[in-house]
Amino acid sequence: MVNLKHIFGNDEVGSVARRFFINTLFDSTFMLLGIIVGIAFSSGSNLNVVIVTMLTSSLALGISTGVSVYEAESLEQERKILDLEKALFLDLSRTKIEKESRSIVILTTVVNLCTPLLSCTIMVFPFVLVFLQILNMNLAAWLSAILALTILFCAGVYMGKFGGKNPWLRGLKMAVFGLIAFIIGFFINTLA
């Protein structure tokens, strides 16, 4: 049996999972922010179109990043085992090392598959409130954009704390990038 505590506690695994998680979190949050600006702020926007576009785009991004990470990480792990086998003159098939290697691939794949869905769950919530007739569409769009900037800020704070940098400054920096994307998208939307 594979020791998940050992895998999660492994510095290399944590580093890979963090990098993939942060990259995919930024990609998915910016993508969803673009959808909100492009559809939700448009006059006569349709709630079903907004929700379905957010969900299907997040699912597509999750599958895309999940598959690409699976392939890339499988290749890296296979290469690492081959190098180790050459150095040790041993076949590592069906060993603890090979099983942990497979678990690392699966873990990083699942992280990347789920990250866009996590962003979507947070950012789609205001539109669910529109569906429940608690909010109007315009307010939901603004709240969802604010949630996007909050996700970016929190990811930046995490990166700052983990990297030994000023977490608040790093969080602000990430939120400013999101705000710039929002402003450009909003400007483009007003031209249409």
C-alpha cells in the first residue's frame, strides 16, 4: 500500500503540486474573469449562458490541464525511474518507488483537474443567487469579479508566505494583474 502521508510530505511532490495548482488557479481565474466581463456584463446577458459557459469552460480547462500534467509528469517520473534503474542496476517494477511514482502522477493530475472547478465553484456562486432570485445579474457580475480578484489576492498571499516574501505585497500584485485584465476586458466589452 502506498503511504499517502509520505507522498504529501515529500518536498518534491509538494513543490510540483503547488506549482501546478497555482498556475492552474491563475489560468482558471483569469479565464472565468474573461467570461464574466464578456458575457455577464453584456446587455441582455442570459443567466443560463453565463453559468453553463463558466462550468463547461472550467471543466474543459480542468481536463486539458489534467491530461497535460498527467502526460508530462508521467514522462518525468518514468525518466526518473529509468535513471535510478540504470544507476542501481535493478528493475524497479512493482516496487514501492514505482508505486509512489504513480501516486505522484495521479495526485498532480487530480489537483489540476479539480483546480478550475474550485475557481468556478467560488465565482459562479453569485449567479446561483441570481437563479434563486436573491441578486440581480449586474450585482452578481460585480460580486463574481470581486471574488476573482480575491482568489488572485489569496493565491498571491500564499505565494508570498511560502516564498518568504511580503505576502500582502505579493497578494496585491496578483490582484492588480487581475484588475488590469478586468479593466481591459471591460473596455473591450464597451466597444462591442
